[in-house]
Amino acid sequence: MLLTPSDKYAPFPPLSLPDRQWPGKTLQQAPRWLSTDLRDGNQALAEPMDSNRKKLFWQLLLQCGFKEIEVAFPSASLTDFNFVRALIEEKLIPDGVTIQVLTQARSDLIDRTFVALEGARRATLHLYNATAPVFRKLVFRQSREEIVALAVSATRQIRLRCASLPETHWTFEYSPETFCFTETDFALEICEAVAPVWQPRQGLHQPGAPDPVTELQPRFVIKTPGQCPAADAELLRGIFHRPALAWLIPDFLT
């Protein structure tokens, strides 16, 4: 047993951001709303919703006015996969509504996801892989370079699959999962590596199609107030080398 357990934990390195702007910002327009209520997948409830309950929930979200709805993790369960297929085959997705799905950075899961999305008019595909040191060391047993290579390879596979299905208007999202636990410089490195692979302006969409979205998810706040996820996000947005990139970040930064 450790006599001084506090010695086990190292303090987070401070961010050099003396002119941070986020504390004084307020929303000036409605944010971009995305409903995630329908997603079960690999984080399902103890009693997951079946297809009929999902359809009822889907109609409720449409009545609420949502235009972007995360509907499933289709490679994680047959229920989620079948629900996506039902929305498409039964023509339950109104014009102007975009469905979103998630996939991990695994080739077989990416392929399964595209099978689920075949025939969709508008779809957002959200790719993620864990980037925090504890995951790199204990789960994946991979170096930073290998984790970056995994994200880049998965993004390249997704882009090629999207290009082969031009009837769908595709949007790509990437998030370094466990962002709050990830070193800020490494979060920047992996986002910088992924973004150019998508090549958003080079013919994949019609002219004016959106850039990829990088999502920084502050799911767990484990830092002290001065080192909160908002400061991380502001720092990254300020030095990211693709100024046209769209971000899904904490609302108080928009």
C-alpha cells in the first residue's frame, strides 16, 4: 500500500494560453444540434430499444425539428444495423435530414457500416479511436505513431468507400476518443494527420460541400478549472493548420 497515494498521480502540465477568450464568450446564434438519443450500439441500455421503439423515438425527434440525428452504431449490434436499413429501405428519412452513425477505426467494422448506409441520401460517418496514454499502453499496446497510423488508415478507407457511393452526400467526422485524457500536443498531431486524408474540396462532394468535422468530446472533466477542456479546445483551434475545418466543441466556445 502506498503511504502517500497522492504521489501516484502527476499534475497535468499547464497550458500556455495567457490570452484565452472562452470565459467571456456567449452564444450569439443557435448552435448546431445533433440528437444522440437513438444510439445504443456498444453502450446499450440494460434493456436496449427494439426496432419498433426506435422508430417511435425517431418520429418524435423529427417532430422536435432535428435535422441531424445520430441513429446507430450499426457494426456493434444487429438491432442497430437493421434499424438503419429500415430507415433507408422504408424511406423514413425526410429530405434535409442527415443520419449519423459511428464506427471504430477497424476495417471490418467500417465495411459493415457502409453496408448499413447503402442507399442513404445524406449520411455522416463518425470515426473515432482512443488516443489517451492509458489506452495506448494497456489496451492497444501501440506507440503514438501507430495510433496515428490507425486513424489515418481508417480515414483513407472511409474516403475510398464514400467515393464509390456518389449518390450519397457524405460528411466525415473524426474524434480522438478520450480527448480529455490525451496530451494536447498529441490530440493536435492526430487531427492534423487525419484531416488532409479526407480532401474535402477535391471532388468527393458537389461544390461547396462541408469540410470534415473534428469533434473534441469533454465527456470526463478530470483537470483543474484552469486546464479545462475548453482551454484545450481553444488552444487547438488557434494553432490547427486547417483554418477552414469545422469543429464540434463545447458550446461556450462557439
